[in-house]
Amino acid sequence: MKKKKPIYVETFIRNDLETVWKFSKWFSIKLPISEHFTVWEEEDYLKANHEMWILGKKFLTIDYSIYSVSTE
């Protein structure tokens, strides 16, 4: 079986509509966070990688494997 070429989907926070905000009773503040999310297809499932930075320093990396579940 021929392996499929990966399909990458990437997103970046680029404007205030996608900015992460912290709200409290007294104030709100825009957080200096950016993220990168990539999804690609493997043989019979999807893989994904999610990375986040705060103040330019990477603080989170999560790798996912996404499988289909039969409902029959």
C-alpha cells in the first residue's frame, strides 16, 4: 500500500479576534501567547501536534493520535 503524502494544517494567532484574554472582576488583559497546531494523515488515523509559547518561550507541546471509532 502506497503511503499518502502528509496534509498539514497550521494556524497562528495573528489578530485581536484570536488573542487569548484573561478576564477578572477588576480588569482584562491580553496574554502574550501564540500557538501552532499541525494535523496530518497517517495510514489509518490522524496525528496532530500542538505547541504554545508565552513571551516567546515554548511552554507546551502536545502530540495526538486520533483514531476512528466504529459506532456499529
